[in-house]
Amino acid sequence: MMSATSTLALTHFVTLADSFDKNKVTPGVLGFIVFAVIGGAVWLLMKSMNKHMKKVDFEEAPEAGEAGGTAAAAPKAPKPKTS
């Protein structure tokens, strides 16, 4: 069920859309410039991300079920000094 206000708004937008000449409406130079800026920004972000990902030094810790167990993978605590 549509209210009278929404029906009036819908008919207004439909008549407004019909008044445009579909052969003359194009994105134009401004559309190209905006698209080129967005494309350049994505390229720069990907380049920056690639540089940061190369700096990451990651070693995955062995799982508990693998040979050697977790005791072998854990660093050993230093022995206390005795005099």
C-alpha cells in the first residue's frame, strides 16, 4: 500500500527521468577524471600494501599435535646462577 506522498514523489521522478535525452547524457570529462583519480588511488594503495607486506616476517608456531610436542617448541628458561 503506497501513500499519496510516495505516489506523488514517484510520478514526479518518472516525469523528470523522461525529460532527459538519453542520447546526450554521458559521463563526460568530469566522470573520466573522477574514475582516473579513483583508479590511481587504488593503484597507490596496492603498491603501499605490497611494500608493507614484504616487510612482514612471520613464522607459524607448530601445532600441539606435531612431533616434538610443545615442550620442544617453547624457548627454554635460563638456569639461575648458583655461586
